[in-house]
Amino acid sequence: MMIGPVPLLLLLPILPHPGSTALLAKGANGDAFGEPAGTPEEEGKALRRSKRGWMWNHFFLLEEYTGTDYQYVGKLHSDMDKEDGSVRYVLSGEGAGTLFVIDENSGDLHATKRLDREEKAYYSLRAQAVNKRTGQPLEPETEFIIKIHDINDNEPKFTKDVYTATVAEMSDVGTFVVKVNATDADDATYGNSARLVFSILQGQPYFSVEPNTGEIRTALPNMDRETREHYQVVIQAKDMAGQMGGLSGTTTVNITLTDVNDSPPRFPHSSYHLSVPESAEIGSTVGRIKANDGDVGVNAETRYSIVDGDGRDAFAIATDRETQEGVITVRKQHLDYESKRLYTLKVEASNTHLDRRFLHLGPFKDTAVVKVSVLDVDESPVFGRWSYVFEVQEDKPVGSTIGAVSAWDPDVADHPIRYSIDRHTDLDRLFNISSENGSIWTLQPLDREMSKWHNISVVATESSNPQQISRVPVFIKVLDINDNAPEFAMFYETFVCENVKAGQLIQTISAVDTDEPLIGHKFVFSLSTINPNFTVLDNEDNTARILTRRSGFSRHEKDAYLLPVVISDNDYPVQSSTSTLTIRVCACDRRGNVRSCSIDALLLSARLSTAALVAILLCILILLMIVVLFAALRRQRKKEPLIISKEDVRDNVVSYNDEGGREEDTQAFDIGTLRNPQAADGNKQRRDIIPEMLFPCRRPSPARGGGHDIRDFITGRLAESDADPSAPPYDSLATYAYEGSGSLADSLSSLESGEPNAEADHDYDYLSNWGPHFKKLADMYIAKDPPRDTP
């Protein structure tokens, strides 16, 4: 296939392959590209030079076509086309049939839509000539490209809508600030559509921009942050190298000047006047002053100091790090209005961080005079000392004076002061104080061995103003006197072996004394009387040795010896005491190790164990008693109930007896007795008898004649029960029975009587003596007994 380019495209000549055909193309201007090559027949007939064809592979099309018709791209034509309508041109590839269409008869190629180079720069398609009748291709398929020519249809765009930058104030001209970047979607390789030029629209004369790079620099010297801190600069980027008709875009750059230390601190006033009450404590704030500094941050940090004045010893100044203020505080313990009422201070403020580049702008410090007035207040009484220490001997009698405290009113001379002891510091009320002169004396005897020091608080109060009080601590030391005798330092368990020899050491003793002499303790040990068994040897170092004076001791003769030891001190007056040392006799081996001691001694040592054993035996006895009681209770067999199972529920059985209470008797017959006769309680009273008060009306007893049958009686009773609304429920069984074998009256029925008038011979008056159980029956047979005929 021979293909040629549109005009202005460089044509690449190639030699056609022998026997090949050529597909000719015409550009949009109608020029033909490519020539047909010779056929195989012609080459075989004569040797002649073949025409050279041109290989084409590009079409060019401008983007953003604005016409209403399809945009003409070019024309394809095959040398096999005799223009007889037998050739059909087929187009395939990117956009074939949608973006690009071809007239299958003429080979005209059109674009159906507006094309945007920035969306797609070129399209690759394939063309082929096909015989309409046979459908066979007339030549091989050939690929070509439609390239979209760029037009300047995109404006420059900055990478950021808003830039933020900082630059130090007082910077030199040309100092770099920030670089802005912009891009253009047009083709940078074709024309000037994407060639950008930067310019500044707003921000002059402070800043400038490099046209080609977009770098923003300072354009004005000595820009002062304290005068103006924020700047807004508008930068424009224009394509077409900035020529007329080019497109442009803008961005905003917010530039902030950063601070440098170019402003010294300055006091707004040359002098300040402050006041402070004379009662102000150390560290109390007198007032605040501030030196203004136009800088910020570390460049505005200020140090304050008092450089001169008569108040340098009474006041101090420090810097508040948050507000950069100078805080003047009280330095002296007590300000006295009566002695000095006005102080003068010379305060200096200076920067802590200096920039040597700007030292020429002046001294970075300033001074001001501060006058402080002392205000008069009603002050509390003042003691002559911060604390008092008194000493008193422990043998001083009650009422002895220990010492005195003194206080005065600093406001008014000779103003009376009253003294008292804070009883919270003297709960035992050991001391008292004179309210007028402040002298302290004892109320109770003092014992150094109980407490060596007593700390109390004395209160001084103004007589005219009780609200003004002061306190002072008073420390009272109790001096020691030798009033305690020495005694053993510990409890000694001393023993002597039966086979001991004379002069053998059996114990070393020492002593203690609660007194504290100035030259230290010196104890002397001795025996009150001469002892034939033991002796004491003083070591003269506050210890002594107990030695045996004879050999051989026997536990059978004596199992323990008591040795009184006299201990004396060397203080004045001399105190002594007698302590008794108990020495037990024990059996020892040859090395002197104790094997066993006397029985009494063993019992004495085991006294605690015996008590513990008794307690254990008592506990065991109590536990045994509890076990026996529990076993006895288990042996008792619980009485079996009449109704064994709770699930056994039957219809209520109501029992009616001849002497009973008819249908009103709702006490059912205990059916459990029938199921478990052995569990029946013989002592239980009958429950089928209704008290008489429920039935005040009596029924007439049947007439004596002996002709009435018991069946008629039961039938009548049953009919009355059915008609009675107060009778038991319909599903209850009313049982009418005989008295039973347990009645004392035996059978009262007339069924056993063979004679018709046998009942007339009976006398039923005895029924009234049988108790309430037979009262109903007595009413039936006695109430209407007809009188007998008298002869």
C-alpha cells in the first residue's frame, strides 16, 4: 500500500515491492500523494524504470474545530479503484466509526466531533480497499496516524491558589522570598502556546518577580515589621511569551515579615508611684511596671533590675515571663511606717537577646524611677524574740517561775498587752502565764523522765483591739536531778550446775538508770549481806560478775537461790536499789550444758503451756458433747403423716353422722386414715361435729313407731343437701353412716328390733349425759317423746 502525507509534511520515498499496488491519499487541499507502481505483467514484458511511490503515514488536523459540518481530514484512493463502484474503503482503529468516518465509495475521511489535543494528541487508524462483490481485500491493510495540531486554548494554572511565605524584616533588596510555579496544558513543543512569562500585578514597590522563573524577591530596603507586618502580592502568568492575545492566570502570595530585635525596650513613663502596707509579708507584690517593646517572641524578652535607690534592700523586682512585666515585691522582713514611709527605686529594663546587626539603632535598655510609699496599718504585737527557751529543774516546786516573755505594740508606745497560753499546746495544763507581765510558772510537778521538753505557744493580744494577736513559741527544757535508782538492765535467767566448782562465773549483770548525769553513769555492784554460796565481783565498767563460792549444789536439797544485789550510782544525792537475782540449780553435763532443772522450775516455765493444754481439752470436750447430742436427735424417728404424698389429692369427702351437723359440716373425713391406718392418731378429736351455735334451730326427731326406714331418712337428708345453697360443692360426697363400733351407746338403730313397738320400751334420757358429741342425737329422740298413757 502506498501512502502519502498531507501538504507541509516531509515525504519519505520508498521503492514499491514488485507486484504491489498503491493506495493514494489526497490531503485536505486536494493534492494527491503517492503514485501507482508497475504491475507484474508490465514488468515481464519490458524492462523499464518503475515509478517510485511515496509512503505516507500522517494526517494533521487542527483541534477545537468550530464548524457545523464534519471536519474534512483527507481522501484515500487505491490504484485498484477504476472508479466503477466496485471498490469499498474500510476504516478501523481508534475512533473509527465514532470520531472518524470514511466514505466507503469515495474514500473521503472526516472528523465527526471537536477534538481536544490536551485530551488526546493523536489517533492511530488502519485503512483497506475491499472488492464489493467478492469481499476480498484488494491490497494489504495500511496503518496511518491522525495528529491533532495544538492551538492556544488553555490558560496557565498555578500549582497553588494561595501561597504563604515569610521573610525577615529589614532584609536587603533582592532577598529571596518564595517561588511560584505555573503550568500550561498546551503543546510546549509547538509554537509559544505554553511559553509563560510571570509578572507582578499587586505588591509593588515592596516585592518583585523574576519573569522566567517566578521567584519573588524583596524590592524595598528596611521594611519594618512594627510598621507593617502582612503583605498580599498578586502574580500573573501569561502564555504566548507574554504577547498580545495570550491567555493568563493569577495567584495570591501572602507574605509576612518575621521579627528581628530592632526595637529597644522603652518605659512609657519616666517615673511610677506605688504603695504597700507596712504589714506586707516577704514576697508580697507591690506593683507592676512594663517597658514597651515593638518586637515579639524572644526578641521582646526583657530583664528588669533595680540599679539604684534607697529601697534596694527593702524591695526586689522580677520578670513575668508571660506578660514581660516587672513585678516589684517586698524583700524586707517587716516594713515600718513609723521609721520610714517612702522608698525610691531606679529600675532598668533591657533585652535579653541582642542582634548585633542593629546595635546602631540605640541602647537596647531604658530606666525609670519607682517611688514606693509605706502605708500605716494597725499591726499585731511584736515579741522581743522569735522564740524563747527556758530551763527548769524537775524538782522545782509547783508555782516556781520559769521565765518571762515580752511584747509591745509597734503602732502606739506603752500600749498595754495581755498574755495567754494557747491551751491546745498545753493540754495537761502544766504551766500558766501572767496576763500582764508575761511571766510563766508551773502548775504541776515536772518529771524529766516522762518528758524532757515542753513546747507551748504564748499569745499576745492588744487590749484595745483583741483582733490583733501574735504568737511566739516557748521551749521549756526540764533539767535532770538524780531522783531515780539504778536497776537491772534486763531480766536474767541464771542457773548453776550441780557439779559446779568454786569461783566459776555463772552470770554477768549490768544496770540502767533513767537519770542523765553530766559526767555519765557509774554503777557500783555489791551484796547486801555475805552469801556463803555466791559472790559479786564489780568489773568497774557498769557490769559485774556473779561467781560461786563453793563447789557442788544439789537440786534435791534446794532447787533455787535468791541473791539480793545492791546497785548504787555516783550522782548526788546517791541513789541505790536492791535487785534480786534468782539462781536455779540444774543438772549439767561435763561441758556445763544444762540437761534438766528442778521440777518446780520446769512447771514454772511450762505454766503457759499447761493453760493452753487445758483450753484445748475443753474445746475437745465441747465438740464431743455436740456430736453426742446430734446423734441422739437423729435416732428420734419423725412421725409419719397421714397423707404420705403431696401429689395424692382426691375429691373432698364430707362425713355426716346421725348426730352430726348435716350439710353445714364442711370438715371432711380424713381419707388418709384409710390409706395409712398405722399413722392414725388415736387421741385426735373428731372433726365432723359442728358447734351448736351454727345450728340454733332443731329439727324434729322422727316419731317413734319403728316403721320408718333408715333409707327414707338418708334420702331426705340428701334432698335437703341438694336444695341447700350453703351446702358443700356438688362434687363433694356426703356420707351418712352409723355411729360405729367405738360408741358407748352401741347401736341405736331400730333395724335390729323385731317388735314394732320395741322402741317404746326404751328410755333415751341418758343421751343428754353423754356430752356435746351426742347432743344432736338426744334432741332427735328426747325432744318430742310422746307422753305415756296412765292406767
